[in-house]
Amino acid sequence: MRDRFREFYERAGKYYPEDELTYSSISGLLRKNWIVHKIETMPAGNLLDCGCNVGRLSAQWEKGAVFGIDIARAVLQKGKELFPETNFIHGDLRKIEFIRPDSIDNTIACEVIEHLDTPLDFLQGLYTIMKKGGLVLITAPGYSYVRPNLEPLGIIRSYGIRVGTDGDFYLHTAYKPQELANMAQQAGFAIVETGSFEFEMRGWTKPLTILENWFWLLSKKFFPDSHINISAMHFFESLKINLFYILETFSFSKLLQKFFKEGRRSYILARK
């Protein structure tokens, strides 16, 4: 049976530089800092990085062995060059039970569950392979009103990828913290902590987002596959970074946390 999910992520892993683009954006940099700080609070033992890409988030773990699993072989090959100490595994998170039961101390699944078509299968499999008392950190995009489901390929098309998990679209949903918690509890986990983060990106990015949306509408109509889109993306991200650091000189992010009850990203910390 053809698996469009696997086919898409194998192509994306080979041609789309997701790690490079994510961590050259202000959102990605803020997210990385938050996640790395959270990981540091986990107890000693091994660490499994689910949907690891090149393994950047887990590379600083020094309390035990690091294992990274991803469905795209190409990103694992890049990861091995960048972080040779990580033990990379080519595998499907939807069928993660190939890892020995009761063998994993700590797990992170950061910005990956929103891409899974069977997230509960993943969580149930994860419960099986984790040791009793083991901790898992899960993060995902949040949403305000209507939960998204499929996203247009957008900038991915400019890297030569023209087919997603569903035609011109690919699976990219979002979760509120309680929704993540409910799924984790259904899989058997006990919730330790829930919440949101990335408050720093709330509010002030709206004008830029409107400008970007106008550009992508024009792009979709006139030059959907052009490298112009890549240049435009770098321009917008550079503009956000510069504006953010200007605003930070006035402690703007602390002010935002007083006005917004939720950050742009949801998370849970759960225990087996």
C-alpha cells in the first residue's frame, strides 16, 4: 500500500532545509532556547528525540545516551555529520514499538505531533517503550479559534517538492495544551505540567503577517515555484529578527506576557 506520508517526508528531508530555515528565524530561535532550557530539567538517563530532523535540540544532552528517530533518511545522514555522538534511527513514529519496551528514560517530541496522521498511535507506542517514571516533553503549534488541518505547500514548492501528503497540501495541524494532555492521558501518561510558550511572538507580528500573506497570494497566482519566494522568506525573517531585538531593548516580551494568556505554542510534560 502506498504511503504518501512517508513519501512526502522522505522528499522533504532530502530537498527542503527545514532545520536551517527554522533556526534562522526568530520564532525558531526562541523555541529552541525554551525547549533546551526545559530539557535541562529532565533527570539523568537516555533521551529519545522523536522527529529529530538533524538532532539539533537533543545534541546538548549530557546526562546519558541520545537517540534520534526520523522518517527521512536524508536528515539523519546530515545529522550524523553534525552530531556524531547521537545514535540516529531511521523509523516511523506511527509504529515506534520496534524500539524495545521499557527502555527509554526521557523523550522529547517537539513540533512533530502536528504532522502525524495517527497521533494517538504514536503516544500509545511511546508509552510502551518508555520506562516507568520516564518523562516526555511534547510541543506543538497552538491555535486561537479553528484548528487548522492541511497547509498549502507554499515555500516548500520552491525547493522542488510539488506533492504533499494530500495533493497540494500537507498535514500540519495544531493543538491547545489541554488537547495534548487529553491525548497523552488516553495513551496512559500522567500529566505533570501543561501550558504554552512563545509569548514573544504575539501581537507585534500582525502587520508583517498581513504583508506576508499578500505576498504569498501573489506568489501562488504568478510564481508558486520560483526562487523569488526563498529570497522573500529570508527578507521577512530578517526583518522580524531585527524588529524583535529592537523591541527587546524596551523589555517588550515581558509586557506581552501580561496581555496574552497563551503563547503561540502549546506544551505538556507527562510521566509514564
